[in-house]
Amino acid sequence: MPASACTSMSDVRREIDRVDRALVRLLSERLTYIERAGVIKQDRNRVRDEARIQDVLDKVAAACAAEDFPFTIAEPVWRALMEGCIAHEFVVWDATNAPERS
């Protein structure tokens, strides 16, 4: 239902909840790629990649402009998302590359 078709707060909240569920599905998919990166990267020092962080933010800014969505809202969300994903990727990298125990 488009936002303009909502006639009550119940409608609005139901649609926000629907969008939130879709966002979680997409974030879950994104995390599978983060986890794969943690397996593929051979050097722990490459887990955090400042150039890639900036590249992602640049792409998000362009997507925001195309959708007429305020980057001032998106930027802190993506920064928090990337920091959480980087922390998770370190966990995956460490688990993948931990010395084998006898």
C-alpha cells in the first residue's frame, strides 16, 4: 500500500512493519556476503577497508539522490551498519583463521 493510501495510524504502522521485515531480509542477505568476505580475505588487516567504506557511502549518496531520500538520514545508518558488519567480519575472519587446536 502506498503511503498516500494510508488513512489511519494503524495502516501506517502496519506498512512500516512490512518495510522493516523487508529491510531485515535484505540485511540478512547482505550479512551472508560479509561472512563470505571474512572467509575469502587472507589478511586480517584487510577486513577494515577505509577506501571501501568511502566507496559504499558514495554509492549510498548517489542512491539517495536518485530516490530523493535525505543522505543526512542514510549516512549514519550506513556507518553504523558498516561498523557492525566489520566487527562481525573480524569474528568470522578470526574463527576461520584460528590456529588449529590439538
